[in-house]
Amino acid sequence: MQGEGTAQGPVLAGLSASYISAQVTNFNSKRRSNALMGPMAEAYASADLLQPAAAYFAAQGKPPVLQVRGQNLAATPAEKLYYQGDMARDIPACFSCHGPSAIGDGPFPRLAGQQAAYLEAQLHAWRKGERSGDPDGMMGAIAKRLNDKDITALASYLAAIR
């Protein structure tokens, strides 16, 4: 009820209303596909229903503690990818879009506290070209440069941010 997610579904609490609206629109336009979410999204095809629901879930949850990392403070490979990226592989720092506390904004979703299994599944979907609807195809391009170890590490790291 408060958008806390399930074993099969993502945490919606704290995602921006504009991001939630955009993703429902992506499901309704078939840019995203999921057997469970597709029919649910159809119920919110009207802006009169979608906007209040998106605002409700955006207002749920609590903001994570501010994360601040510098070049010398990235203690794990996941932190290094998140805060510094990997220029040798043309991977930008995740925080440049998702923010220093991984709360995102606008078209960039909150990643902090999201379920690790969900984050992993989405990064694999981006990498395989099974998910789209992101600004300029950015996430698909970045995900193709991540390996399985990167994806698992990032998902675990982000899920632990509270």
C-alpha cells in the first residue's frame, strides 16, 4: 500500500512522480513490457488517475541519508563505479544522473533502497535490449559496458543505502 515493493515488484516509494508517470506511459505504449505490470498500467492510462497515484507513491518512504564520496573514499568496486565511473570502459559515474544519495529526480529513478534482485534484473534487461524508454538510450548503452560482477555489486550496494 505504501509502495514498499514485493519479491516480484520494485519499491515505488520515493520515486519521483514524473518518473512513475513516464514508466506507466512506457508500459502502455509497449516500450516496456511485463506480464504483471502491463495490465496494471492500462488501468492508469488516464492522466486523471495516473497523476494522483504517481504523487501518492512519490510522497511515500523516507529520504536516504546523504551519501558523499570523494576519490579517496570509494572503498568498494561498486562505490567506485557509482561515484567515479570507469572512464577506461566509457562508464560515467552513476551519481551524475541518480545523485549523490541515489535518490534520482525527474527521468532518473531513485535507486537507494531498491531491491537488489530488481536492480539486477533491470540492468540485465537494459544490457540485453529488453528494456527501453530511457532518455537518449543512455541506460542501455551504459549497461552494455557493465559485466555481471559490476551489476551484482552495484545492485547490492544501492539496495543497502538507507
